[in-house]
Amino acid sequence: MRKPIFAGNWKMYKNPKESVEYLDQFLPMLEGHEASEILLFPTATSLSTVMDRIQGTVVRAGAQTMHWRNEGPYTGQTSPTMLTSIGTTHVLLGHSERRLYANETYEHVNLKLKAAIAHKLVPVLCLGEMLADRNDGYTKDTLLAQMGAALSNLTASAVRNLVIAYEPVWAVGTGSIATPEVANEAHGMIRDELRDLFGNNLADSIRILYGGSVRPENSAKMLEQPEIDGLLIGGASLDPKSFAAIIHNS
Ligand code: 13P
């Protein structure tokens, strides 16, 4: 059994004060909730405030990206040890917005993934094809290329805590969600590749989340699909009521 994960990616929203206001509303809605794992990915300047506020609750939090080195002359970057020093447990890697707007390459994602594993941060590796890839019939090739690069030189035991998020770029922030069948098919491709790379046991245990225009009214149908083990939510996670509705509906 794969325990479902509901993850909220706050992107570049919510300062520390707004984050606390959010948690004051959100945390009581989750009391006693054990059926799934709940993750928040706040922006860097709110992360430490969120870490303090979620102590003793069921919520875990992570960074939206990180560098692979521990320190150095890398203006604007945050390191894995800086994240673990404030108790961070998770890190989002290879989000399409990082790949598109921050020039994150396949090689960077691989270096970051290795660093996350070395520092015992749970990596949530984002994959997804652009609309043109899908229209041209290259969805599977794209996903496999992204996986092959990100996971290169990693063993099954190294990636045992890995979480993957399938986020088709055409569905991120567009309001046009993949159909549950289309998403399930892509998740199946990813899981088959995990099987080839790391064997059945690992492939059967890795959680694959869907992300892209998830809302309270469409989330349950997604989770009915056998290959979909949770959701990575952007816009709809910014409102505590709608994020909690997604968690409770599903
Ligand atoms: P939206 O839910 O706003 O489409 O964003 C999805 C996403 O990018 C989560 O990482």
C-alpha cells in the first residue's frame, strides 16, 4: 500500500505573516488526520516560520529548490545543510517553472537529487512534458529522458524514499487539468521505467503524484486512478479551505 501524499506548492506566495495566518486556519482542519501525508512547500523566506509552526502536527514542509553544494559563492542559493539546519525534511526538485525560468538543466536536477539523498531530504522530483511534446507523440520519450538524467548513477537503495510528481507543463497553472485516464497512463509509463531501472519492489513502493490544475471539484477522480498516489497542488493550496477540501474529498 502506498500512503497518499497531498502536497501544496506555494510558489512565490505568502510571506511569514501570511503563512502563520494560513496555518492557524489549516492545522485545526487536519486534527487526527492520519490517512495521508501532508506537505507544504513555502517560499524560502517563509520556510523557517512554517517549520516552527508545524512542529508536533501531521504537516511536513520542504523547500521549492536548493543548490547541491553545502556552501560557497553562489549568490541567491540555499544549500541542503541550510535546509536541514532548520528541520526541513523535503525538497521539490526539477519543477517545470525552475526548468523553464531558472535554466535548471537535467544535470542540475541529477546533482540536486544526489545532494538531497546524501542529506536525507526526501526529494519530490517533478517530471512533465510540454504541450508540443504531447502533440508530437513524445510524451513517453520526454518522461523517460527526464527520469534517466535525474536518476543517473543512483541505486535502488539510494532512491527508496523518492517521490515523483508528474506535472504536465500544459496543465500547470492553466486551469486545464489532464483527464484522469491521461494522467494515469503517464504515471504508468513512469512506474514501468522505475521497474526497469530499480526492480519491482521499489517501483511498487514509490509514490507518484499528479500536479496541474487540481481543484477540490476534480481531485477525487484523479485519486481513483490506480497509478495516482497523491497530488501536488499549486493555486488551490493557497487557500486553506480549498486545500483541506481536496484532502478530505479524496
Ligand atoms: P497549479 O495547481 O496551480 O496548476 O500548479 C501545479 C504545480 O505547479 C504544483 O507544483
